[in-house]
Amino acid sequence: MSSFEEWLEQARRAKHFEPDSDLPDGLVSSDADTAWLDPKMTGNPTRIGVLLNVPARTMEFYVQEIPLASAGDLQRHAHESVHYVISGSGHSEIGPRSLTWKQGDLVYTPPWVWHRHYNDSPDTAAKMLLVENSKLLELLGLHQRESAGEISYDEHLGRTSS
């Protein structure tokens, strides 16, 4: 098939798109399908589970569990992210701001802003559903992540805590 014929076929499919007849598998993803990542690989001391069976093309879905009196790493990335708090409570450093959150809250992190999430719950791990548009940026060749490690925002800027 020539390049022009391929282009014509893509144009035909776009014009006659039938989403109801072309549904992907994985419209419901089970908790058992979560693939838990090794903290050594992620550089993040929290527990991160990837929901690989979700058929999204531009978003990624994760479960993040932050143990008692713990926090993730200070990081930034080119994509946007949203954490929905399933259980627990805590706070997040998002740039220079410190914001508290609890079960049922949504925490938004803008692109390329340093951030770190802390569990302040006295008796339970904080559990969040994380949604990122990182797949979209990866498709565009713009996906980047950076970790400063297990330090606070102020420590990263060279400020000391009092």
C-alpha cells in the first residue's frame, strides 16, 4: 500500500468512526491487575502500583500508598497529575505552597513544578489514585521526570527548616 493509500484509509476511518463497535478490552480494571513497582526502580519510597490494563492512549493510572509518617520523593515532571485521595490525610508541597488534603480530596500538580506528598495520618497509610497525562507527552516526545530525592522543597532551594 502506498503512503497516499494509507493516508486515504486513515481519512476514511476518521470520517466513518464507529466507537461503539470498536471498544477496547479492559474497560473495567481489577485491583488484582495492579503491577506494584520496586521503589529502587522508581526512586520513590512510597508504594506505586501501575494500572496497566486501562486502555487509555493519553493518560496513565497509578495507585500510590504513602506509609505512616512518610513521604514520597521531591519530584517534577512535564505532565499534569491529579491525585484523588482514597484514604488517609496529609499535605503536599507544590512549589512554595504547603496544602493539606484528606479522604475525598483531589490534589492537582501543574507541569514541571517541584512537589512532594506527605502522609500525616496517625493510624493509616494514605492511599491515592493518580492520573497523569504522561502518555500524551510521551507520544509527542516531551515526557520528562526529575527527582531531587527525599528532601523538602525548602531543602532543595538551600533553605533550612527552623
